[in-house]
Amino acid sequence: MPIIVNLDVMMAKRKMSLNELSEKVGLTLANLSILKTGKAKAVRFSTLEAICAALDCQPADILEYKA
């Protein structure tokens, strides 16, 4: 998959746990875990916006394209 999800990297930089992010974003741990491991088929813009707001980052900090 050419899209790499760096959610765990940003969470580590912000010293935030999956539980903490889940509470701030309003997503279940299961859904966040699927996204974090790169197994998600799609991401809603509203979800991406909430994650970026909680982690104080840009979408490019979380998602990376590798050819």
C-alpha cells in the first residue's frame, strides 16, 4: 500500500496514548487501531480534521505517499 499512516509517530511525538486520542477525537479504540496500523480502507475528512486538531499537526504529518 503506497499510503503510509504515521499516526503512531505523531502520537509518540505528542506523548499521547491511543486511549487519550480516542477520547479527544470521539472514535473507538478499535477504529483508531485500524487506522494506526494502516488497515483502514478510507478516512473521513472530519476524522482526519479531529485527529489533526487533537495532535496539533497537519494531515501530511499523519499520511505519507510512497511510490
